[in-house]
Amino acid sequence: MADEAPIELEIDTLGHLGEGVARRANGALYVPYALPGERVRARASGERGTLVDLLQPSARRAAPICRYFGECGGCAAQHMDAALYAQWKRDIVVRALAQARVEAEVAPLVDAHGEGRRRATFHARFTPRGATVGYMQARTHRVVAIDACPILAPAMEEALGAARAIAAALRPRAKPLDLLITATLAGLDVEIRGAGPLDFSLQEDLVAAAKRRDLARLANHRDVLIERRPPQIAMGAARVTPPPGAFLQATEEGERVLAVLALAAMKGGRVVDLFSGCGAFALRLAESRQVHAVEIDGAALAALARAARETASLRPMTTETRDLFQRPLTRRELQRFDAILFDPPRAGAAAQTAEIAASGVETVVAVSCNPATFARDAKILVDGGYRLGSVAPIDQFRFSPHVEIVAVFARPARRRARGILG
């Protein structure tokens, strides 16, 4: 239970979620929206604090760009100036590597926000008075209704209107909804999550709403209700039509930057892309190399293969549907390739990384969205004889604690030879 009276605190550092950290005799207190060097008044509840008053502001405090900041939980760091923000995000990666006892030089933060986010998940909750559509409030299940979001790309301008229209059509269902909306070359692609099976009448209402809002595609739990135009995404020279709900990088610039850094480090003509998804890396690699793409999502892999076949400038590509968590590619299978690229989900890929470490393949490029699991997997590779070269933190989730990473691991050719013989 919160203390009855606010307490005065000196903020010492920033936590990995962007909150200010005050050191107390009974432990650290984490105060969202407070900055190092500030004197604040806050209410304490356990180790969490709520900012009540700013007594001595930092010179590095910035004016938020959004009127919902502090209530909406989508952004955590609009109150930091650019230099402090970049330092904080880079330090998230630095600390993760230090905790895993991995030595590496971490480059400055790379801005990959570009025009803004091309996809977002909106939440809808229903009351007798109607639907509330927006983002979740931080650390609660309450939806904050919003009129606009300044971190979205211009192509997402109609996304909120589409979300409200879909929610209105589903009001008789009255279930909590998540609405994943992606801007594509053909318009907005919407996937409904949480509605469950729909009767014919509701499906008709949704199709009518999709037509009114000029959606490219509308799906419910991956089942397509209407596809008026193929919702294509550009990936290098290729055009991919991802299945509903398939993984994509949040910003177009983020995908481009990740690909440029990853491809620049690849060596040799035979490459395997593990956790390939719809082909953000594989399709670009196939412009100059032989690529084998491996992914558990068969629909995503089929979209990748179809795009590869339809792009005349690409080299022939092979694909494999495989659960790399349960059945990672073995060290012997990996030895067919000159280089390995892997981009696992947030959980990382400990089992697959162990096989990579034992393979002796000379060049390994790791892409990650989770510094903690990246550091764990990096430790496996380093302990297996790899040298960790460049580590680049990439910022495509502006104002959030999320940071992407591209890292390059190298192993001398003679070590690979021993691995094959042994």
C-alpha cells in the first residue's frame, strides 16, 4: 500500500525501462518520468514510485511531443533530451553484455525511426456507452483513448479510424480486442485478435466496414474475411504479401538499417538465414548469394518463397519449415554454409546458438530485439571460440525501452577446419 505522504528523493540513475532510480536505505525506488540529478517528491509503493512533484528539474529534461505522454503507456522516454536518450538506450546493451561477462565495443545508438512506425496494435474495450480504442496505460489494463499518435508513419494516418470502425462493428461481441494494423503498399492490413469465431452477420458487418475504410485486407485470427488488394511489403527488390499477423519490423527504416548492417558483414556465397520470417534478410541476401531460409511459420515461409519466385533478379532460394527451438540445425548441417544469420524472437535461441558455436562457420551475424537474451547467446558463441566484433544498437522503437541489436562474430578459418575434423 502506498505511503500516506510523498517523500523527497534525489534521482541517481536511469533504469532499463527509463524510470528514474533513487537509492534509499531500504532499497532502490523506481520513479517513472524522473531524470538523474533531479530532486522530486514521489509516493512509494514497494520499489515503485509515482512522481508527485518536480522540485529541481534536470537541464536534460525535454518537453514531450505528445499530449498523452504520462498517461498512455506506449512511450516511456519523451521527457529526455536527445543526448540523454541515446546514452540511456546504448547503456541498456552495455549493461546486458556486462552482466553476461561478455566484452565488446558497443557503437553509438543508430536512429532507425525513419517516418515512424508502419504497424501498431490498438486495444478496444467496451462499455454500455460504446468502445474505447487506444493504447494501454502503463502497468495497467486500462485503455487510454487517443485521437492521434505522433510516432506513427504518415501511411498509418487512417489506422485509428479503421480501428474504431472495426470495434464498432464488433460491439455486439463486447470482448476485449487487439487490432494489429500494418501500413502496406496497397493500404492498411488489419488483423483482429480476441474476438473468437464470428457468426455470418458479424462477418458481413466487418466486410462492410473494411470496404468503407478502404482496407487492403481484414482478417480475424489469421482467417481472411476480405482481401481487396494484396497487402504487399517491399523487401529489397522483392514484394512480399505476408500472412495476417506475420512478424514484421516496426518501421521501414528499421528493417532497412538492420539489413544493411547485417548484409555488410556477410561473407561467402552460401548463407543460411535462421528464423527468417517473411524474408526481410533472406530476400535481400538472395540478390547476390545462395540462401537457405529456415522458419517455423509455414505461412510466412510460403510468402517468402512466393516472393522469391516472382522476383527475376534473385538467385534461386531454398526454404525449410522447422522449429529451431525443438530441432535446431546441427553443427554438421551448418557446416555447408559460409555464413550464418540468425534473428530469433525475444526468447533468444540458446539451443541453436550452441550448435552454431560448435559448427566452426567463420562468420555469424546475430540480430536481436532483446539485449538480455542476446548477451546470453553471445556468451555461448564467445565461449565456443568466436570473437565478438561490432555491436550496433538500433533504435526503431522511439521513446520506448526496446532496442534492436546487430552483432558480428568471427572465427578464423583454421578453427573451422578443426571443428569439421573433430
